[in-house]
Amino acid sequence: MSENQSVRKWSRIFVASSIWVPIIAIILGLICGAIVMWIGGFNAWDAYSALFKKVFGSKYDIGETIRTITPLLFTGLSVGFAFRAGLFNIGADGQFIMGMTGATILGIKIDFLPWILHAPIAVLGGMIVGGLWGALAGYLKSSRGVNEVISCIMLNWIALYLSNYLIRTLVLKQGSQRSEEIQSSASMSIDWLSKAMDNARMDWGIVFGLICTSLFYIILWRTKQGYELRAVGFNPEAARFSGINVSKNMLKSMMISGMIAGLGGVFEVLGVFHYQVISAASSGYGFDGIAVALLGGNHPVGILLSSILFGVLTYGSAGMNFTAGVPTEIVRIVIGCVIFFVASQGLIQMLYKPFTARRDAKRKEAA
Amino acid sequence: MKKKSLKSAGMLLAVVTSLTMVLSGCGSKNNNNNGAASPSASAPASESASPSASPSDSGTGTTIDAKGMKIGMATDTGGVNDKSFNQQAWEALQKVANDTGAEAKYLESKKDSDYQPNLNSFVKNGYTLTWGIGFLFADAMKTIAEQNPDAKLALIDSSVDAPNVESVLFKENEGSYLVGIVAGLTTKTNKIGFVGGMELPVIKKFEVGFKAGVAAVNPNATVTSNYVGDFSKPDLGKLAAATLYDGGADIIFHAAGGSGNGVFTEAKDRLKSGNKVWVIGVDKDQSLEFGNEITLTSMMKKVDEAVTKVTLDTLSGNFKGGTVELGLKEGGVGLPVENPNVPKDVLDKVEEYKQKIISGEITVPTE
């Protein structure tokens, strides 16, 4: 019964009546941001139209917005997938980095294969490295009971420094802080589309992201394996009691989650940059992914929509600064307002509860 | 019952996530506001730099009417308030804008992937000149320069081989050589420390020049280097300094950006406990910010003047392109005018070596 209820709770987000919650949340967030800007002495209307102009204003900007959305979609799916199996994968960041590193090294070191073989090998290689990195945390959890949150946070740092070390020793471009360029046979950029989009950096990442989105759904809701994963997520004890191998499923879910995050990193290297920099801090895509997944209700369609929202806000915020002259600090507050309201759906539900209360009461009577 | 526990689990997740977001937000804030405790100090610092600046300051006096012209500047991930070159460059641009009536704007880059879109924002909006601050811009700058052959671009700390990019490099090794002479003649323990940010070619130039300067006047002194691995971690800078001071060093030269603030903190702590140690500052006259009790002298790198000069040249229609290297001869690097802690005979020695470098009698190594 309770399982049924929570399934309904999740799926309700996508039925017509409750689509209003996120929409109201976004509107409230925008209003709140507008008040902040108004207090700061800026024209909120100008700022918001600058935001949308920045995102949809030209072919170049549309392309770059898609480029911004892609890694968020991957890490969002990654975190969401693990959530479904009851695990909090805060380590998507590390898996993302390992995916990047795997793709970089394979993309540079293999120089004898044609495109048709090299690109898939680099993509798969990076994906597997990311998956193994996730599986490491999954293994610690399933075999030793190590809390995945703690091991993941630590593994993020290990991934960052390991990746820096590997790049420095294996593929460093002399006299700089980055790897050499990948072989052109490993590139996942779509050159003709980039040209058509005014030199925006277009790559196959978004296509793979959409494929992952549908796979996410198919695996979890249309296969036996997915049923087991979700059962473990709802109640590991009950799952064990009904004969499901819980630890194996935890390991699997972390591995798949890591593979998705790793793919995000792969396309960042093979599609966008074509090299990897040695950096002192991670790009933070993994952490953004947590917010994306939560906002999307851990549902593939929800995650797709919320990654678009995050991507638009992230890329468009530069326009608020650039065209409307709103200082970056205030832009960050506005973005924060929107995310806050969208994330606190309970608050919205509380606000509109009075309107639905009568209906609920009627239902109860009927029952 | 079950629903309730699910709900509270959800709440917990939300709290954890918002905490993560807040924490990571704080992290990046720190990057921007390193040592924000004394924001007032930065303004006088860069102002005092201008009177000392003689040869390259030529443009400031002349009046150019550049109404309607626009100058853009993209910061690296340090942000515009980094108390280092981004801030110096932006202050210089604001001054130019005030003097000439041109319009100046900046865009902060939050991630590596922002470099290209940020430069593009300026280029596509018809800016007269677009600055990329910091060597991290090299790759993005090259791409943008090739895609937009008509755009005028300028770059600090790295060199891009394109006719429409003016690259400004500094001979940090020459300035470091001079402070090396001060250190070599001042040390009592014959042990001197160097704290670097990251092992980049540009920081290596500081280290090598400094070592050569010390060796020139005091062959018995040893210089020990310690790299922090980050430009924005004062805590690690403090630790690195503590190690060197514990090892007997009585002077430390730092080229570590924000991390270097920790070197000053450590020196201050030691001074309080009655242990007299020195720090040699970097980029601007850091005695203005950290006091004369611990600041022996500073190796000034006049980013602001370079930005002013190139911008004014461009506004008056004399954009050149190509690479300029500013050394002692051009006044691009050097000691501050006021050095209350350095005795006259040492300063005479410094002047003597300065002339030798300018005349070409001494060539300071770079790596």
C-alpha cells in the first residue's frame, strides 16, 4: 500500500494536475528574484528578457545553451538513477572526472585506428572507467556497509588528484597545464552542425544524453532488473526478504550511475574541449547533478526538464550581467531564488493546499 | 507511517543537498574574495603603482575621445575581485573608461567552458577590444581569433600566434632576480624560501629568476621551493610557509596569488611570538596591504599599466597585434618606489644589477 502511494507520489508530478507545482515554483522564484533586483535598483523586466535573449537570441547561443545542458543532464540522470535504488551518489563528480580522464588518455594514446573504431572505444572506455569508479563506492557499500555518501565524497578528491597525476605524467602538453589535443579520429564534435550554428561547440553528447534518458526509463520500469533496483530503493529489507540480492543490486546501480556520469565527462572532452586541463578544483557538475535530479523528481523526463532549466539559467545569467548590467552577485541571488522555490515543492503544495483540501476531504468520505 | 518516514528522508536529502550547494557556493565565493578583509587596500595599491610607473605610462595623460567605443574583459575563474591580475586589469579598464568616455564591461568565467562564450559575447556585440585575462585563456583566445579575424583581442600572460591578438607577457624572471638580490643580501640564516601557486611555466619564471638573483650576490644561501598547488588556498599557503620557516628560512618570496595571503599570516604570527621573519610580496606593493613589519619588498608586475597602454593604443586606432614582453627595460616589472625595509646599499646593488640586465650584460634564465 505504502509503496503504491509513493509511486503515485512520484508519478503525480507528471500528470496534468501537479505539473502546476514546478510551474508555480518557477514563477514564484522569478518574482522573488525580481523583487531582489528591484531593491537593488535594476529593471527586472530588462534583466529577464536579457536572460531569454541570451539563451534564444542567436544560433550560437542556442548551441552553447545545449552544450551547457548536456553535462547537467548526464550527472542528473546519474544521481537520479542511484536515488531510485536508494543510494545517494554524491560522487557523480568524481565519476565525471574519471570519465573525462579515461576518454582523454584513450583519445590521445590510440593513434592508429580509424574514426569508426577509435571514437566508440574512447567513449566506451571513458564510460567504463566512470562506471568502475562508481562501482568502487557501490562495492564498499554492499560488501562492507561503508556509507556511500562518505566514500563518494572521498573518492571525488581521489579522482581529481589521480586524474591530474595521470594527465601530468602521461599526456601533458609541454609547457602548459593541460593534456595534448585528442586525435581527430576520437572527436565527437559535429563539425557541420557547429558551422551551421555559428561556431557553437556542438557534439553528439546531447544525443547520447537523450538515449540515456530513455534507457533510464526502460531499465527501471520495463525490465525485471529495474524492478529489483527499485524494490531495493523502496525497502532493502523487504527486497531481501522477497529473495532479491540486495548487495548485488546496490553494486549494479552504482556502476550504472557511474557509467552515466562518466559519459558526461567523456563528451566534455571528446565533444567540447578536445583536451583536459589540470585543475585545482572540480567543475562541480556532479553537485549540480544532485540538484537537477531532486528537482526532476528522479524521473527521466523530470530530469531532462530540470537540466534544461538549470542550463538555461546558467547560460542565460551571463546575459543578465552583460546586457542588463545586473552585477553577478545579484544574478546569483536571482538564480538562487528560482532554484530555492523549485526545490522546496512542499512549500508550494502548502500554499495551494487550501484549494485542494475540499476535494481531498470528499475523496476521504467516498473511501 | 511509511509515507511519513519517506517524507522525512526526503527532507533530510533536501537539507543535505542545500548544505552541499551552500558549502560549494561558499567555496567558489572564497575564490573570488580572497582576503576580502581589506578591500580598501587594493585601491591604493594599484593607484600607488601608477606614479612609480614611468615609461609605459605615456598614454594616460593624453586625451582620447572614445565615446561609443566599447572594451570588454573576460576574467578567468578567479573572478573580478581576486585581488590579483583580474582585479588590477578591471580597475585599469574602469580608469580608461572614465578618462576616455569609452564603455567598459566585464564577464566572469565560472567554468573553463565559459571562456569561449564570454569572449564571443564581446566579439559578437562589436566590442572594439576584448581582453582575456590570464594564461588559461590561451586556447579559447586562439579559437575565437581564428573564427573572427576582424575582432581585436588582447591577452595577458600567454602568447597566441594570430594577427588580431595582442599578447602581453611579463619578464617575471627579471623582477624576481632583483628581489632575489634583496633577499640574498638581507638573509641572516642563509636559508631562503619560495612559495609558488601551481607549477606553471609562468610561476617557474618567478622561481628561477629569484634563485639566480640570490645566487648572484650570496652563493652560500640556499633557496628551497614549496608549491601549494592552488592559487586560492591561503590555508595551504600558510602551511607551506610554516614548513619553510621551521626549516630555518628567514625570508620567503611568494608567487601564489591568493594562497600567498597565508604566507603573510604565518609571518605575522611568528612576528607576534617574537620571531622576526620577512615576506617578499608579488604582483603589487603588498606592504600596503600587509604592513611594513613583515613585507620586505615586492616584485611588482604591472598588469594594470599593460592593460591601460594596449587599450589606449587600440582606442586611438593603433592596435598592433603580436606579442609584447614587458621586462625591466619597459618598466613592466620591478620593485616598488618606497622600500623602507631595504637599506640604501642594498638598493644601490639592486639598481646596479637592474642596469646590467637592461643593458643586456646579464641574461636572467627563465627555466
